[in-house]
Amino acid sequence: MTYVLGIDIGGTFTDAVAADLEGNVYSGKAPSTPPDFGTGVLKSVEAVSRTMGLSPEELLEQTVYIAHGTTSTLNALVTGAVARTGFITTQGHRDSIFIMNLEGRYAGQGPEAIQAVKQTRKPPRLVPKRRVKEAVERIDYKGSVVVPLDEEAIRDDIRELVADGVTSIAVSLLWSFRNPAHERRIREIIEEIAPDVFVVLSSELSPRIREYPRSVTTLMNAQIGPILRDYLEPLIAELQARRLRGPVLVMQGSGGTVAAKESPRQAITTIGSVLTGGVTGARKLGAQLGHRNIISTDVGGTTFLVGMVVDGRPVMEPTTVLNQYRISTPMAKIATIGSGGGAIAWLDDGGNLHIGPRSAGARPGPACFGLGGTEPTVTDANLILNILNPDYFLGGAKKLDVALAAEALQKHIGDPLGLTAEEAAAAVYEIQNAQTADLVRNEVVGAGYDPRDFMIYAFGGSGPVHCAAYGRDLQAQGILVPLGPTSAAFSAYGLAGSDVFVSAEVSDPMPLPVDAARIQAHFDALEADVRRRLAQQGLEFQEVRLSREVDVRYTMQIFEVATPVPGGELDDAAVKGIAETFEEQYAALYGSGTGFSEAGVQAITFRVYGQGVLPFKPDLPKAPIATDPAPPVQQRRRALLDIRAGWQEADVYHYGVLAAGHRFPGPAIVEAPTTTVVVPPGVSATVDPLGNLVLVYE
């Protein structure tokens, strides 16, 4: 038997999913182990192997590959625990990363923060000015050398950086994407002087116009590349010592994977890796079920994540903002708030109740874990409301302490507000449901989509608890809860089913129409680069798929629209079609009549995506068919599933007895080893052919 493994690290738990060619899917969870997350990865492999009746070594020696979503790079950037890095740019442009294109005070901030102008602040500098060096050189917009590189001066600069203790250097010169010769020569000099220093060139990582985001992308990659390398190398060595047969792939924010040995060179693409697994899993399961429009919602232990799949493809963003810095890296569009099961409930000075963003994490965890946590969390509230079974958390592997949960809620919420522990829990539950509903609504409706055209997928350990509440007002087609082994490890399932993705791009601003041969030359070079990089992954692909796009705008605009370009040899008609497609997309995005053809149309950046299709695709197996439309009730218990209905007697079902075709109304609770599903009054639940639970409002 052969398997693929998907491993997803969360703030509270690390999830592992194993799948075989016969459609069997297994999952396991283990507490995350910051700062040494690798230990949690190994523990999750042990957990999933136990459910399979195998030893970890037996599982690993039969594993074709591991797809891994890691938090190491994102955590390093957020906390500032990055490699000591130097930065080299063109003379006269040292301050561009400090000026931040005049958007540093507000990039990535919400409207309230932006409007409070006096309170806005730039983020901490990525590097001190003493570690920014200016190269005497100049290349113009045509790629011609105007000022040759002063090699002796740059040697002195590199020696100063090395003496200052840098372990990595980022190089981003003006117009280097038109001619990378000077950047490449600087790398050669660095390798002569300090061969162990990690080097990143903007012309290789992000050959895209716009100096500031290109420099930031290059600099951040240099900061986290060594971090990712130092995380992966010992982890892979330990996995191989435990008889891992296949390679380790690392998830990227784009929704695809890349070989671990290649990932440090493009480490910046991995900062969203743990966020995109769920969207990837939703797209894959949606393809199996015929759902092309999906709202992906993931309530884990620390965060609540919302992404979208439209027409079978994840909604992407061409740039990303992190810590108020803009990064030129396309990623799946994921919105997140600190509203997971471990989110802490607290009161402000005015006595107003808030949920998150602070989380109890894996240690100490919610108060009910009994690991020393004293602050109340969403999980504690769900326990007090009798939604969670204290004897069946993680399938009975962990017992929850009701008394500790009640004590935390009473002390921190109930007593200050004059409430009982149950009333405090109900308040926490309602606010959690309200703020998660707000995020879903803002992401879907705010982007101009009609929720009635979508299915909601709800997963993560706490997603199925709250999905009926946050989906109530959207009037979506229904809510699908992936039950069975993937329910609380759905992001890991998405990782296991991911293909390898690489991309290549180059900026060459030009008006349209233009000679087709000029555009064709760019795409030929980019496609050759993508094929070369796919070959370097060291994997056998079932097939390689290439797609093209170009960023297009009206003349004098500063933002572009990614526009698809047909494959094959381009002619004048195809070039004309690019402009026509752009105008159609522009009208669809901003409204009919908003375009202005008379201004002219410009192509800015050309891009090719390469998808290496892996032969192993874990599909969810068919569920047994029910012989009776109503499943057996395991027990009944008093619970609060909807604050409007109050406390009610709810039917409790075990997911193991559910079969395709089973249907039952709320109020009800479904208990699975890795999650709990709330079916409030006014909602009916049906088991679909794959064993997923579909909730519909009556």
C-alpha cells in the first residue's frame, strides 16, 4: 500500500491526513509545539499512524510524498525572529524601503485605523540603515547599462555587511528585471567573499515593475529563506531516519506545493501556506461534488479563516500586505481574524465583552484542558453550553474539565457583568457567532458576490460548531461539513491533494496593440523557465499544464487587471483579443461603462503558471447507503444551540452511524472524534453520498 500525507500546523493543533489509492482517508491530531514545530509534526504522524494500525515507520516507508503547510516563515516575519540581513540597492535609492511608497502608515489597515490619521504609524524597519548599501551602477528602462557597476566599491560594502554579522543579503537594483547582469555580478562577488551567505536577487525572485514592493519582497525572502532552510533540513532528516521514502513538498500561498529543497529560494511564497490548505481542499472536494462556487470557512484553535472558490478556482490576490509592507507575491485571498476555539473572552474597561484576537494556543490552552489556562475561551463556553461532550473531545483521547471552564467564565465574565457561568457562556457563544458572521458577509458581499450562488464549507475543529450561526443570514445554498476523518483536518486533506505550482513573470510595459512576436518571445522564455523549474522539483508528474496571463491597465492608471492569454503561437488577432478581454473583465469588476478605451491600453507584466500534476489524488470514498432515512439517536441532552431558542433537549448522533441518505432536523448535535456539529432548530441535516453533512435552513 502507498500513501500521501498532508500535514498542517495550526496555532493550537497540528493535523495530519493520510490517504491511499483505494480512497481510504485517515487523520490524526497532535498539539502544536512552538517554537519547535517539527516535534508537533512528528507527533501528528504518530497520531495518524495509530488510527491506521501502523507504526510511524511503517507509514513513512510507504509514503510517496508529504505535503506540508508550515508556519515557520510567517511566524518569523510577524515576530521579527529573522536572519540578520543586508540589503543592496542602486545608489540614490537607499531610502525607498523606508519611504514605503507613501503607503506605510495605512497599508493593510482597516478604515477606522486609516481615518485616525494622528494615530497611524509606520511599521518597524525591516533592516537598520547601516545595513543598506548603495551600489554605484545604473541600468535604464530599456535594459541598457548607463553606469557600469563599481566592483571595488561593492566589495567594500559586502565586507562591511559580513563584518556586521549578516547571514543573508538581498539585492534589488533599479530596472534589474530588464537586465539582471549587475545583480548577478554582485552575487558572484558575495560568493567570492562569503560563500556561506544566503543571497536573493530581485531579478530572479520578483522580476516585476515597481521598485518598492519588489525590494520588500526580495528583502523579506532573504530574511526568512535561512529560517525555512534551518527548519526543514532537520525535520526532513528526522523523517528520513524514520524511514520516509518520498520527498517533502512545502505548501505555497498560491495553493500549490514546491519541493522542500527549492522552497528556501522562494520562501516568501510560503507565508500563506497554512492558510490556503482549506481553500485547496474545498476546491478539490467541490470538483468531486459539482460545487464550483464555495465559501471556505475554517475555525481552528486560534483563527477563523475565510476564502472563496469562484467558477472552480480560488480567488487570488496579485500582492499581499504583511506588517504594513506590500509584497509582490500572488496568493489565495484569505481573510482572517483571531476568533478560533482557543480565542480568549475578555472585558474592556467599559465592561464590553470581546472575543480574541489573543488565543490560549496549545499551551496552556483553554481552561477546560487543565493545563494551567485560567482565562475563558470559546471552547470553554461551548463546553458549558453542553455543545461539547467532556468525555469525547478528540474522540475521548482528552477529557475536558467542566468545573475549570465554569470557574474561568464566572470569574472573568460572569462576576463583573452579574451573570451566571451559563449566561456568560451564552454571551461568548453569541459574540463569537456574530463576529465570524460579519467576516463572512464582508468578504462575500463586499467583493460583489451573491451568497445565494455559493455553498459554504465549514471545517476545522470548531467550524462545524458555529457554521449554522455564521451562515444564517447569508442565504447560501447550504452548508457542507466534511465529516469523517477529514472534518477537523480538512486543511491537511487539501495539502495532500495539492499539485506542484511554479510561476515566472517579467515586466515589459508596452502599449497595445503591439507586434505579436514581442509578446510571444516573453511567453516562450517564461514557459521554458517554468518547465525547467518543474524539472528541478525531482518529481514525476502525470502531466504539466501551463497557463498565461498579462497584467493590463488603461494608460495613466496605476493598478492592473490580470488578463488570461491563450496558449500557442500568438498573432495580431490574439493580441487584439488581449485588450478586448481586459476591457470585458474591467467592466465585470467595476461596472459597465467604467472603462475608457480612448486612453489606450497597456500591457505591463507577463506571467506563466506551471502546474505539475501529481498522479496521486486522494478522493473521499463513497459512504454506505442508509437503509432507514432516520439515523439512530445515541442520546438526548439539554443544550443551548441557538440563543433565540434558549435551552432545549437536543438529539445527539454519533457520526459513525450516519450513512448516505440519512436526514434529521434540529435541534441536534453530531459528535465526531475530531469535531462537533451543531444543528440548531429550524435547520435540517442530510448526509450526502460521500458522508458529508449538508445543513439547510427550513
